[in-house]
Amino acid sequence: MKIYSMIIANRGEIAVRIIRTCRVLGIETILAASEADEESMAARLADRTIIIGPPPTSTYLNVDLMVQAALEMRAQALHPGYGFLSERAELAQACADKGIIFVGPKAEHIEKMGNKLAARMIAIECGVPVVPGSEKIDSYEHARRVADAIGFPVILKAAAGGGGRGMKIVTAEDATSMKQLYDEASAEAAAAFGDGTLYIEKYITHARHIEVQILGDKNGEAVHLGERDCSTQRRHQKLIEEAGAPNISDALRNDICDAAVRLVKSISYENAGTVEFVYDIDEEKYYFLEMNTRIQVEHPVTEMVTGIDIVREQINIASGGGLPFAQGDISFRGHAFECRINAEDPFAGFRPTPGVITGWEMPQGPGVRVDTHCYHGYKVPFFYDSLIAKIIVHGDDREHARRRMVAALDEIVVDGISTTAPFLSEVLTASDFIDGRVHTRILDGLMG
Amino acid sequence: MSNILNFFDGDDIGEISALIDKLEKSSFDYLKLERDGVCIVIGKNGAGDAGAGNVEIAGSMGVSNAASAVSAGGRVAGRVAGGVAGSHNAAEMGASVSIGNIGAPGTSGISGNLETHGTSEPPGISGTPETPGTPVNGEIVEQDGYVIVRSPNYGLFYTQSEPGAPPYTHVGAMIKAGDTVGLLETMKTFTAISSPTDGEVSAIYVVNEETLEPGQPLMSIQI
């Protein structure tokens, strides 16, 4: 069924990104916005805007409100974007119940893959390696037994969530205080996710974060669009992403991508998704981490090297269309980087810097793409996250792309608020980064 | 309930009634919502400055409502009632009209107090008018022997670590330098606000979940 109207249940740059593809496809767009976003770029680009509530994030987290808005505006489909409600099975289910096409996977797949323990079981069942550890721990004593069996360091994680909350690393030196760390992690998990259940894994000291973009359709077909390296992180938040991953063999690249496709085919996953892996640099092994059942912030780097509009494919799949290409039809060209520009002051402990943008110049030129919702005079609200722009570049190879990014970042002028752009320039010109020796703690050495 | 001076529409009244019901059934004594120049304070059992069984609403006359939701550009197509619609230009209007109590004494009622209630000039909601450091004509002035704790950034202020938890501090509390007196949430990042000095909390100018601006006075501490 062709989709002719869509409500966007999100804000910021991803709302703009989705609207852009809809405009190309001739789909009428309706933005569900909070009062704080009434004057946003997404609201200006959308055909219609419905104000669904006050500024706090709770407005964008209200399933009933979103569904009510979709029905009121007679939207045929709903795109959840990323974050907010994008991985809430209730929204996918509520849409299904009300006859609204949800541009994303089925509720049952969101539910299954959203639970890390269930996802881990699925990975094991289809022969995808998982990090040594236990599926679930029910007490400190249990955690200690597993830790002794797999060896320190270990990491305690919340079963119900991510983002670093409810997460504690226990080194061999910490072993004596493991009880306290266990209690803290459980309490944090309970506070953040309403569920104090933990699991325990071997902690990988020198790790890379490598993920695979996949697409699956209703016929059970699935393809991958290659891998991305998202190791350059600060406090578990990705700052720079690239496609493809540097310094890995083609054999390993193929293995990881095949594993991702095997996983999603095993559950007949529909729509776009990302299978995340952790790569152990010392042991040269990869392990399944989790699956994100939505579009990712960093999807543009994949679009740059494949030439595929992932949002367009999402919409095609949601409307019942089969994948228009087989794996063999997908080719990869060059290298791409994405830098997340945040409204934070890198010289003041990354303190968030909401406020009015009094000067705004973004880079342009060959191979440069800017995804943003900001403009001259825009007031960056303090209610939401600090992402104000994504600078994406493409180059013939990694070094060409890196140099393009350095040049692009240098063009940025943002007045009125501080941004992380100067810090990202430093990262891009650090020797480890230049040589592709990326790992999840690469920034530790650069932060002073 | 009928419309009051065209300030509220039927939906708003319904929302306010629902808030009152919620507060009455909850264990909380005091609720304040402030947005876009409209401030709603509901109290019971003598909590806060709302008085027993009072609802206080401050805002300007130019209140938008469901009927006026289509913006000049014609692009805003509607609103889902998710709260009480508020004016965006309370500071410009600055009308100050008291329309008194309409509720029966002793029960929850509504009083409309149409005055500028902007976030840059927070009300002294705790402490008595004689307390040094409380606002004088809307200004909070530094005085000898008192330290004003100010907001370091824009954000949402929390007086407690989580809903239901005891507040970090209260008027009359003896605190030490470095004690956390509140939390500020800015762009999903939490900053603990700590006291710069030892002393006694003499006044608190903000309430839980109030939106703050940089430099806004939060509380006064008597050294």
C-alpha cells in the first residue's frame, strides 16, 4: 500500500532528515511537536504541525498522545525516528491496533531485541558469538561465581537498558568491593529502567564498537549495508562514526556482516536495524552486543558509501514493498565519516550550552553533507539532547575523507553557544586516529 | 465550570480540575507548574504560599487555546491538549488583574492572578517578607551575612533526587559548604548544585521542576 501521509513522532535533525525523504517521495508530512519545537526547522519543512504538549521530553515519550495526534491528523503512517519512542514496542503495537503503518519493525521484534538477554539467546541460537558471561544474575553470590569462572575484569550491566546507566566495571583489584558495586549497579538500573535485573560479562579492555546496518523485508529477505566503526566515544556516547571500519581484514568484515544478516533472518526481522558488535582488539574476536531496532543517528555514513537512502527503504518496507536489491547489487565506494556537533563546551568539562545561535555557518562543498535542525537565530532548547548538527563527509579513501572532515570542521562558525567542533578537530588530527587505531577509550588520552 | 474572563477555555478548566483531583488524592501538598509566563500553583493543607485549598494562576491575557492554535503561517494545524495552554508573551502584556477566589471556602478553588510571573524574577515562595534576601519589588538583592546560590545554567531544577525522595534542603536547614542543595537538568545532563558556604537556608526562591536561567537566584543562605 502506497503511503501518502506520515506523522513524524520526533524532533531535531532526524525529523528534518525524515521529512526530506518524504518530500522527495511525495508523502505529506505532519510533525508532532512540543511547544518548544513549534518554530523548529522540522515544523517549517513539514506540511503540517500538530502541537502535542509542553516542552519537557515527556511530551515526546507519550504513546497515547502520539497515536491520538496521528489519528486526529489522519496520518496513514508514523515514523518514530531514533530515541524517544522509537524502540517502544507499545507504540508499534498501538499503531498496528489503530491501523497506522509503523515505519519500523513489528512490536514483537522490538520487544525481543530490546531485551538484551532475549537478544543474546537469539544470537546464540543462530551461531553468532556472544561475550562470555551469564544470561542473567539473580544475586551477588551468583555474580561472583560467574566472575571467578570467566575471570576479571567483568562488567555488570542492566538487562533492561543502555547508555551506561546501571553499568559497573569490576577489575581484579575491585574484586573485594564487588558486593558494593553490584548493589550500586542494581540500584541504578532499577532507578533508570524500573528493573534492577543485571547480567555479567567479560569486560573487554581494548575494544572497538563495530556495527552492521541491515534491512529486512516482509518476505524474510535481508541484506546488510556494510559495517560502521563507532569506537570514538566519550562516556559511551558516540562522537565520530565511520564507514567502513578501518584496520580489519576483509575476512573479518564479511564474517561480521554475515553474522548480522543471519541474526535478523532468523527472526524474519522487517525494516531497518543495526546489529552492534564489540571487537576485542587483543584477541581479534568479535561478539554480539545488542540490536537497535530503529534508524541510527550515524546512518548517513552508510548512505554515503552505498548511495542508498535508508529512510526511503524504511518507508518502502513499511508499505509492504520487497527489498529492491539483493546483497550482490549493493556496492561500497570510498569512505565516510560523521562528526556529531554538540552544544557543549569542550573546554569546560563538556558543560551543555543551550541558548540562542547568533551566528551559524556550516561547511559546504564536494562530498560534504550537513544534517541539522539549527539555523541563525534558533534557540537551542535545554529540554533535549545536545546534538545540533551532524557533519558527514565522503572521500575516495579513509585519509581523503578524514582530510575533508578536518577542512569541513574548520569552516564551521557557530556564535552564541559553544560547540564540540574544536575538540573533534583535535581528535581527527591525533596520530592514533589518523592511523585508524581507533578504540573505545581513544579519547582518554586526548582529554588531558 | 464556566469561563473566567475568557482566560481559560473548557479544556483548560478540565485540565485544572484534573490537576486538583490528582493533588487531592496524592501524598503531595503542593504543586506548581510554570510555563511560558503562565504559573499554576495548587496547594492543600496550607502548603506553600497557595494557602489551604487554593489554586493560583498567573499569566497574561493573551492566552492561546485550542481554538487559536493555527499560527500566522497557517502551518500549525492543531493542538492536542497536553496541558494548560499558556501565553507566549506574558512579559510584554504584564497585565495585573486579580479575579479572586471562586471556590467554596475549604475546598479546592481557582483564583486568577493575572500578573507577570516570568522566570527571570522568581517569587520568594519560602521565608517571610522580613527575611533578608527575599525579593524586593521582584529583585533579589545580595545582603551582608547572606549568600545567594544562583543557577549555573539553563535547565530544569529539582529539589529532590527523585520523585518521592525527601528534598535536599529546606528553609531553616543548617548546611555545609559542598552540600547538594538541588539538581539542574540541562540537555539530559544532571548537575548537582552545591552550597558555596556553611550556613542556614534562609529562603528558597524556586520550586521543584521550575525552569531556570543562568544566574537565577535559587536560595539564600545565612552565613
